[in-house]
Amino acid sequence: GAVVSQHPSRVICKSGTSVKIECRSLDFQATTMFWYRQFPKQSLMLMATSNEGSKATYEQGVEKDKFLINHASLTLSTLTVTSAHPEDSSFYICSASGPGTSGGMDIQYFGAGTRLSVL
Amino acid sequence: AQSVTQPDIHITVSEGASLELRCNYSYGATPYLFWYVQSPGQGLQLLLKYFSGDTLVQGIKGFEAEFKRSQSSFNLRKPSVHWSDAAEYFCALRGNKLVFGAGTILRVKS
């Protein structure tokens, strides 16, 4: 299957600093990438959807100025958590889909996630 | 609106026993359905998917799922569970976006 790499796997930062998380599709062109947030013992909540070369579409309640998403190429999307605070601590997961990733129907393939801890 | 319900938060089965994880969905059109598995601290791995055609779909690791339109269900099954199957399982529905159920944590006892 298609491979999505997410980096870093874990990051600890001080309150007020910014953190960048990278998501790469390694063996396919990801026309669309997704960013999710997962709280402990809860399901994944979609934060935003980004199409290559376009501005991201954010879900209701997600602050676009706090969670900056860039999808500048067909293999890379980044999520920057700006001025991070302890309440931003969470598990962030990206996924990617592209044309024909499975029999003509786009399927989302997920990265391994990033554990963000803000002190 | 689209939604996915996984009624069981936790399930414990003995190694070698059969497994069924329940998933019910609500969606006004033809659903595209998925099962993903997540190990602790990891991302999600696709187990299987249903788009159309045969309502019994086979996936990886010996899993299968059956789509029943009349019951709005897409239950995941495995005839004999292995200790390595212990993880959290998510059912998901793709409508205008991918929506996940709350997940079912599977524990396997030896």
C-alpha cells in the first residue's frame, strides 16, 4: 500500500513557541492531504483538508491562524502550530490521498502521528 | 449528515476465539466504508474497504467485514484472534469527508 511519512513522531516544546509537523507521501502523489487531531481515548477529528497549491479548508471551530497548513507540493504538507499552549497538546495525524491510490477511488493513507506536548 | 457508531468501547476475547466488532452508519447515499486499526501511539492502518459489489470484503491480517444495507451495518470479523490483534479499531464512512466512529479497544487474553 501507499506510504505516508510523518515527522517528528514526538515533540516537546515550551509554551509560546511554534512547532512544525511534516507529512510526506513517499510513493504516490498526494493531491489532497488531511490533518486530524486525536485526544486521549477519543476518535480522530478532522482539522483541515488541503489540496496541493490551494489554501486549506478548515473545519468549524479550528483556528486557521493557530494551525497553519501548507501543501506546496504533491508530496509534502506541513502543519505549524503557532504560539503553542498546553491545551494544544495532542496527537496529530496526517493522511494523504491521490488519484488511483486504489482502483480509481481515493483512499486516505495515514502517517504514524506526532505526539505534541506543550509545557 | 453522516455518522458512524461503534457501540462497544472495549471488547475482550480469548486468543483463538472469534471476533466481531460492530459498526453502524448513517448516510443518505451509497456509503464508502472502511475499517482501520491503530496500535498505541501509532497512526492508522487500513484493514479493508467497501465501495460496491460483493458485500463480504476480505482484508489484511485475516479480517473480513460484511456490508448489510438493510441494517446499516459494516461489522468486522475474524475467525481466530491472535494476541497481536490487540489494538484499537475504527470504522469510518466516507461521504463528503471521512468520518470515524469512536473506536473499539480490543483486548486479547491468553
